[in-house]
Amino acid sequence: MKKDAPLPLPAEVLQQYGRTMLAVQVLERMLAMLVVTVTRRKSKRTVLDGGLEEALDRVAKRMEHAFHKASATELAKLLPQDFDESLLGAILELLPVRNRLAHLYLAQQLLNRGTDDPVVELRGMQERFEAVAGRINTVQREAASSFPPIEVPTELREAVRKKALPLFFGNASDEG
């Protein structure tokens, strides 16, 4: 696009679309963290059974799948059967909205098949995603707070920082 060429959609629409998609991404990350938290094994093994490297590899594989490979639909299906029905319903209700935003929304606007006021529509979607993400965060924190306290050795903290945190946040060099 040339520097002075007009935008195909008004800047306000594109800006609000970006804010809305950020809210979608936050919800997806919160859902991934919730799944990792509530689906952890409750065995009698300790974190370090099999060695530190193996323990971190097991956690890293679960995190990589949840944060980078699984769809939001798959993550919702991984939640336990006794999961809060109201929250699960709110999550499932947003999945088609998320898919429309990701795959169709801007094209619909360009083809004049969208709403008359896309900024208002997008703002409403953003608020819905933020509200559900907040609820997911609350449930995830409550679940995590029920874990027994453990004394974490310095080498384990450092290994988690180096290996697990990049799985949560992604690598700056990742293209996809």
C-alpha cells in the first residue's frame, strides 16, 4: 500500500478490531492456563520423579500444546466434566464469535456486509471477551491456590524461567 493511499476501512475500525483481537488472545491464554492448571495429574509422584529435566519436559509439552497448538475449542473440551457450567457456557458462546472475528469480520466490513457501526459492535465483543477472561482468571487462580505449597529449589526456578516461560509468552522470533 502506498504511503498516502487511503485505508480500506476507517482507522477507528481497524484500531478497535486490534483491541478486540487482543482481548480474544488474552481469553485464549487464560483458557490455556486454566486447562494446564485444572488438568494436572494428581498422582503421588513428586514433580522431580524421574529427574528435573524429565519433569520440566513433561510440563513443557503440556504448556506448548495448550498455548501454541490447541484451538480454543479443543481447550474447552479438555476442561473437566464437573467444570462450572455457567463459565463453560460463556466460553462456548464466544467461540463462534472468535472464529468470525479471526476469519470473516474484516472481509465482511470491506464487502459492506457488516454492521452500520462496527466500532460499537467490536467494543461490545471486546467487553464480552474481557469479562469471560476475567472469570477464567479467577477460577484458575482459585484452582492454583489449592495446590500444596512447595519449596522450590533455585535450579528449578531458573530452569522454569528458561524453559517454561518462553512457552507461555512465545519466542519473539516465532513467525506463526
